[in-house]
Amino acid sequence: MSDQPGPNTENLDGKLQILECEIRATYKSLYEAIQPIPYIREKLYCVDKVFIEGGSEVWIGEGTSKGSGTPWLRLDSYKDIYAEPPAKPVRYIIQAGPGFGKTTLTLQLTYDWSTGTKGSPFSDVRLLIYLRMRQLRGVKSIYVAIRRYLVSKKCKLTIADIKAILQRTSSVAILLDGWDEYPEQDTEVGSYMRGIIGARLFPDHDVTLTTRYLPTEVPATARRVQLTGFDAKARDQYIRKAVVGDDDEAVDKIKQRLKDNAVLADLCQVPLFFVMFAHIAHETEEFRRFKSVTEFFKYMITCFHSHLRNKERDPNVVKQTRRYEDDHRELSRLAYEGLSKSDQQIAWNKEEVVRRLGKGFYQYHIRIGILVEEEVITDRTNADGSDVYATEVRFYHKLFCEWYAAYYVAEFAATADAFNLAKVLRKMDPFDLQHVYRFACGLAPDVGGKIISYLNTIKGGDKFAILCILEKTGSVDDIRDMIAELCSREIQIHGSHSKLLQRSTVQLLKIASIHNIPIASLSIIGCGFGAEQLGSFTGPELPVLTTLSKLLIKDSVDASEETAADILGYITQCPALRELELYFDRIPEAVRGIEPILAILRTRNVKVMWHGATTSSRVKKWRYLDLFSGKLETEDEQQCKDERTTTKTD
């Protein structure tokens, strides 16, 4: 839409009211159309009926660094993200992996604002601007975006009106959903949105951004939040709120099915997966057990197809739908091509998709809900200046795009040599598209080794190799060499790692320990270490690792005697461990009352080193645990003791 002459400022108050009514109506159409399961078309939910408080944590401190110096602080509610209004506007960065509910959270925030919900973080905001960044291809300003996507076709407001309104209205907040899906991230057009995120534009307004990964232009004062998923309480609430109501027997049935599938316990901390699991587990009489995330996702896709087939009566139609389910090579190629572009393409022109897939295949996948149509405004205008609309097609969720792209990767890897496979995989960043790699290894275990070998050649790739190894089904013997290779190097559980990666790393270590595979070194860094037990840091609880040789724990917290006793008690259960290094801000002078523990450590000749400042000294230095007295001694004190011992012996 072309810009029009400037507005009459005397009418801006009235136009502000019109704009406010328009965007509230738009938000209502969005938050009342939640579809938890793609194929359940007959019932749409209001976001308030399905939204459940998942876990969230805020980064204490400023900047984008993820070192071990500052911990994440758990929040009680999503509203606490905004609980302490800063003295000046800030950028809120809400970060989480795929399926963790970033979009659902933003819709809940728009619902709270639109309906005047008590306690809404934006209750004092006159205008809340909510934009889905995947829609902003070619959009050069926020005013154009508002006119295109938040205002109805019949509305008379112009882009110039909207610009004047925002410039005159101080009480404005901006919600930008999905930086990772923004098609103009690295283009000249994208410099405008980068300017908003970096606070060069709209510096006087609060801006919230959701994303899988951090943008490069984040101001040092940004407040960072990460979503950590569903715990047991949140899962119970969702089942009751959105699936079965207060039917305790039905609730217990779904929970039991989750318990029967150990691999799903971690998976279902991801809200998207749990939502689908809960609905499918409730509707399906027979529910199998799964060995990997890939197996579950494949089963879930099969349920989508079965749901639609069960409605068909014509055997010829049923036969055709089975062909559509089994032969999706062109859809897989389309998904791969989109994700492998430097600027990822996750939406396509409808005509192009129909041409490539065939009309029957296309309509079937629209009916089943795996593909979704969306009306968008093009850059073209009609002769009268009105906008030209087009229909774009996307996957229900980006994870579905990754699922089909994985089929293409797995098929290509089956015949490709290492050089040509690397050329294909280099186009897809595992830090952004980890599920493509994981699914490919699960779909074709025979070629998974090739993919894992490639991951081990790139910086940080060993983290994703861990996830991929766990997707390869079969006996441990099939992946023993891969686990042994990873465990021969230092393995880290870091506060900056996603919860999924933390849990997967622990799972890998557990497999290694059970199957007597040596674990050379484990470092736990920046995980908010607690005082009661080793498993009390904000990652997954660490099991006893009988083959672990060295353990390092580093965190910017004070270590009490109780913490020290818990750590030392843990390592007594690890018979192969010979070295323990601990880095804390402050450390005790001694650890008392642990004579049985010290006796075990003496028999194994375990070296225990501490780095930190004691209560009697502010200087951080190395200290060594005396395995007889439980005191922490400096290197000089230990050397003097050794000299005295040598003299007595002589």
C-alpha cells in the first residue's frame, strides 16, 4: 500500500481509538483460534483455555554473555518477566527451543491486554503492537506492518495516520514473535527491525522479542528470559484444562502412558510435544512404547493420517491417502530446500506448492493439517491503490518442516560420500536446526554414523552428536564406539545449554556408566549449584557415574560445608573417580563430620582441589582437601606438611 498525505493532527485522538479497536479485533481472531492438534479442525480453543504456566528463568545481570559468572533465576509466572518495571525502556529477549511455547506466550500476553485481564503486564499500555516476524518479508517499517496485518481491509487509516499515532502516543509496547523465522534477518530491509531490537529505533518503548537464538544486535541492557518447558505440575494442569477436565481416571491413564515411555519423560517437557502426546494418548486405545524422539514423532504423524482415513468410506480414497502418506519425496525436498537457504524459506506461494506436489497431495495435507494456508499481502497494488493479496503455504509448525527435511537428508546420506554429505549439511546450522539432524539419524540408523561423524568435525558439533546418538535405535553395541569416542574427551553440562541438551547429555553419561564405558572428564558449569545434593543445580539430576574419572564443578555461588559434604559424598559412589576440581566464590575453611567419606577417598587416593576465597581471606586461590582432617589447605601448607612427613621418614 502506498503512503498517503500526512494526517490531520486534530483528528489523531479519534484515529487512535480506531486503531486500538482494530488491533484488539485482530488479536481476538488470533487468540481465539488455537489449534493444539493439526487435524482437530472442528474445535478451536481460546488461548486462555489452553495456556499453562511453563517454567521460565531470567538472566540476572546485563548483556548477552552466558558465562558461568551469573546464574539464571527461576520465575514463578510469565508475568514476573515484567514484574519490576525498569527505570527506562528495555528490550526483553524471550529465548527457547522449538515447541517451547514462545508464540503461545505472546498470544496470552495479547489476550491479557485485549481483555483487560487483572495483572496483565501491559495493563497500563495504550497500544500493544504484536507482529509475527515470519510475515514481514519486504516490509520496510513497523507502520506498514501494522497497516497490513493488524488493521482490516475496510479501515480508512493510512500508513501516515499510523505513523503519526505512534509518534504521538508514548504508551506503546511492541511484541515481535519469531526472530528466527524472520526472512530479512541479514538484508538491507531487515536493518529496520534490527534497529528496533538494538534500540536505535523506538528507544522510548519496551520491546519484547521471541526467538530460538540470540540476534547479533542485542543491547547490553536487554533483559533475557528463557522458557524451560513443562514440569509435572504443568502437565497435570494442561491435561485437566484442555483434554479431559476433572476426570481423574482419564488423567491417570494419560500419566501412566507417559510413565510407560521413559524416552517421553524428557520429550514431554517440551510443551508442543506434550500437548500432542496428551491428546493422542487420550484418543487412542492402543498406545505403543517408544525408544526415541523420532519414533514418537513418526507415530504422531501416523495418527494424523489415521484420523483422516477413519472418516473415509470409499476404499479407493483410502488407498490413495496411503500413497500420499508413504510417498512424500517432493514435500521432503521442498522442506529441505527451504531450510537450507541462507535466508530460510518456511512459507511458499500456493501455486508453486500445488504445481510441485500435485493438487490431490496438496489438498490432502491441507485437510490433515500438516500444511496450512495463510493469506498475505504482496508488495504489489491494484490500479486503485488497494493491496494485492496472495495465499502462502507453510507447515503447521517449523518442527514439521524439519521432520520432512530430515527424510531428504537421510535419503541423500545413504549414497553420499563424506565430502558431498558435508556440502549438503553445511547449509543447515545444527544450532538452529538440530531436529533435522536428530530425525535423520532416527529415520535411517544405518547412515546416522555418517551424520554424527560430520557433527564431530564442526565447532560445538559434539553437543548435537550426543542428541543424534540417542536417536539411533537398536542395541547399545551399535553406538558403543560413538559413545566411547565422545566420553574420551571432556563433556560439559553448561548453564547456557538448552534443557534438552542438558538432559540428553546426562542420558548419554548414564548409558556409558551402565555399559562400563570410561568417562574421562565431566564439567558442570554455571548451572546454579544448590546446597542440598548434587542433583540440585538447575539442570537435570546427575545419576551415579561409576566410570567417571574426573569431575569439575564451577559456579559463582558460595559453597557451604553442607554443599561440600554432599559433593564429596556423591564422588564416593563413583569408584573410578580420581580427581575433583571445584570453583566457587567462597569456600569453607574445612569440611567437618565426614570421617567415613574421607576414609573412602583416602583408599582411592582421590585428589580434591578447591578454588575460591575462604571466610578468612578475600583472595581466591587453590586449596587442597586434607583427606585426614577435612581442612582445606593452600599449596604451601601442603608442601610444608609433605616436607615434615619426609623428614620424619628419614
